[in-house]
Amino acid sequence: MNKNVGTLDRAARAILGIGLVSIVFVGPQTPWGWIGVILLGTALAGWCPLYRVLGIRTCPLRGPHA
């Protein structure tokens, strides 16, 4: 499982994820806020399965073959 989510993308996912999860407890209290858990998970792991399927990579390549 190679990382495919870059630093800026991870930060944006974490901020948005925290915001979405917070609306479950404060504000409109809609269950849609639980989508933020997925964003937080992909931000922590640095890997997004949807990016893999779509062939997107926001993380710079490392190593001699970069």
C-alpha cells in the first residue's frame, strides 16, 4: 500500500474530516457527518483507495525510479 495522498491533501482531508465529524455532535446533528471519519482515516494513512482506482497521486514519488 504505497502512499498516494500528499501533505497538502492530507491536511485538507484532516481539517474537513474534523469539521464533518463535529457536525454530528454540534449543529444540525446529521449522520452525513460520519463521512468525516473516512476523510480522517485516509489523512492518517496517507492512502486513498479511490485515488488508486482513478490513478490519482498527489504525493511526490520517491526513490531512484522517481
